[in-house]
Amino acid sequence: MSATGTLLNMADEVVLGIDPGRRWTAGVVRLGDEALYGWTVGPVDESGRLSPAAVDNVVDMAAFGRYLIRVMGEIQTSARHAPGGRIKLACKVITPPVGRITLAAWLIPRQVVAGVLGFAPDTMLIRPDGHGKRRPVTEHYPTALWPACGPRRNRPATWGPCEAPRGERDHERAAYDIAGVAAGLLEPRY
């Protein structure tokens, strides 16, 4: 604490928000309203080539293991992009589906959440709430998270991979929102 007794609030917390998905999992390191680093990775086939369909067979644990290793690698890399090298993890909870969806669409993201919790049991779990869907994007998100199409290709070259087929950043915007919700839930420090 400084001589003036400055209160440090949620903006001082560096949070890695994680949006788990069947085909893509994304993470964004957030400090206040700033996106410091982000990534989007997907599953790979046996030869290591990107293959979103690699985890379609939900009993193929080797395929899921390859996917989870990639996600964990990006989580570890994310800490290097945070001031002080320390981050708090926050991950969207995968709730039971409403309506008819494929088993993989629910099970694979849920297994990603379980893997993250096994890696970091103190991960904050954030309920789904339309994360990443605020519009217009240019008013609600940092430029690094704006759409990849058109003249504004603002994703920093220093960020991790963005393996979504057309460079979509919707999962990264969701991860940014998840990190913001988590930061708001953290206790202020004195």
C-alpha cells in the first residue's frame, strides 16, 4: 500500500479469459479494458495438421488429448504476456444443452473446461451470458478484437495463433468478456 493508501481495484487484475469450444478454444489476457494477448486454437489430426473434425469422434481420447495439449500450451504462453507473469484464469462453464445438438458440441467443450480445472483448480467459472456478442464491435471491444475482414486487420502480430478458418475473432471477444466478468468478481486489494 502506498503512503496515500491507494485502493487497487479490478482493473489491476490480469485475467486470462477462456472460451472453450468444440472446434476452437480461445483465450484473451485482459488488464482493465486492455486486451494484452490472445489466441484461438483448434484440434489437430494424428500428423499434427489442423483438423476441426479431429474430435468429432467423442470416444477418441487421443484426439481430445492432442487438442487439450494445445490449449494448455497457449494458457502457459499467455502468462508470459502479463505484467509480472501472473494471471488469474477464468473459463466459461459449459451447461447442459437445450434442444437437439450433437454430443460432441457439448461434450468436447465440457472436457476442455475439465482439463483447465485439472491444470488450475482455482480457475474462476463464468456462466454463459452472450459473451462476445456485444454490438457494434468497434464500440465495445479493443481494436485487436475487431473483425478480420475489410481494411481493419488489427490483430497484433505478437499475439498467438488465430486458427479459425477466416480469422474470426468471435471466440476471442467472448474470452475478453469472460475475463472482464471474472475481474469484476475479484475482491479489491488494499
